[in-house]
Amino acid sequence: MKQFILFFIIFSSIELFARQIEETTFSYWKKPDSKIYYSTPDSINTNTKIIFIMHGASRTAKKYLNDWLPLVKNRNVVLIAPEFSKESYPEYVYLMMGTEKGKLLKDQSLFLTDSLGLLFDYFKAKFKISTTTFRLYGHSGGSQFVHRYLLLSNETRIEKAAMANAGFYTFADDGISYPFGIKNMNVSDERLEWLLRMKGGVFLGDADNDPKHHSLPAMRKAKKQGRHRFERGTNFFNDLIKLGVEKNLPFRWRYQTVPGIAHDNAGMSLAASEFLLEDL
């Protein structure tokens, strides 16, 4: 009986102090409303940081956020996971700027290039956070979103970004049409310089190497990037190195393989969190 009471007290204490996931609907923009999940530390102060967690094609933002909760135990960070519904944001991985077939979309009011900046401003005000920068993580479709956001937005308040197991990439090549390259996307040399200088990370599960994986993009131009996600991510990283050499710019990105992990957000989150949280 005493053992049961002790177990109950310990379990209750864990539940009492465990991080909670909150939910809100964001409507402070001209785009369709979006559901936002978030989790805060016990107290917020001048040192509190913000990390965005970007979901994949499953659009299960709450699950993605839940995978991160044990990773931020005792960390002074607010986690924010936007959910872009399939109905309102069918092409969210392309920032609503184009389709996988290369068709450019014209409705700029739906472009997601300002989305994280607006959410950052909102949550800064909501919690009276003084930080001036935020961090960013995405897996699979979320990784596609993240690296395109780095390329195509005007946001410069991103301190660190980790991209894990993207299906394919937008290379910084103005001879290839979007979303495989940046032809006609007006990416400035200044933006490319900012991209190379920031602290980015490409994280790849070395077991995410199935060329017939059910969710692996199979378009012709995607296949040209590599046979599977592991190869495509490696080629993307090497292309950024080449770009840095050509432009004689410092390159501050990290490349990390995660042994034994295939297409799994929880496994990749553990590795990416060490990078995003290492100085917090």
C-alpha cells in the first residue's frame, strides 16, 4: 500500500510539473485562420527563447510539438507549432508560392513568407518576451518549408534553423524553376549571403534511404537530386558549400547524420534539439 501511495505521489508530481500544450487560433493576418499549438516553460523572463516546430505532410502539429516536450525539460524556451491545414494551405511546403509541378501561384496574400515573423511578433507581445531572434525546426514537409523560408522570406531574425529529412530541396540555382531552383524567384545576393552566414543545420537519418518510400516525392526533377532523402539532403548541403566557395563567403552550416533513424520525427528531433538547444 505504501509503495502504491509513493508511486501515486511521484506520478502526480510528474503530471503536475509536466509541460502542457495550449492551443489558439491565429487570425491576425489576411490569410485563412490557422490553429497554433504552443508550450511554455514554468516562468518566462528576459532570457526566454522561441522555437518554431514545423510539421510534415501529416499536418499533425500537436504530435510534432509533443515529441519535443521531453527535449525541452528545464529549458527556458517557448515552443510554437503552427498547423497549416490542407484545405487552406494545400501548398504550404512551397510557402503557397508554387506547386510541385512548377506552376507559380499569384495570390500573394496567401504567401507564407511573412508567416513566422508575424507569429513571432504575436507571441513576443502575448508573453512579453524580450528576445529579438527565434529558432526553427522542421522535419520532412516541415523541413521543406524551413529551407524555403530561409531562402525566400525577408526574415532576418532567425538565429538557428535545423532541417531534417526533406523529401526534396530548392537549390540556390537560378537556372532551375521553382520549387527545385530559384529561377524567377527574385532571391538577392544579399539574401544568399545571409543564408550562408546564419547557423543552419541539415540533419539526415542514415536509414532514410528507401528510394521507394511511400511518401518520397517522385517527380523527375526531385529524382535528379538523388535516389532517396539521405542522398538528396547530402547533395543539397554540398551545393551550399559550393555556393559559399564561389561567392567567397563564410559557411556556418552543420551537416549531421543520425545513425539508425529512418523517416521518423521523434528520432530526428532528438538530434536536432542538441543543435538548437546547445547554448540555452
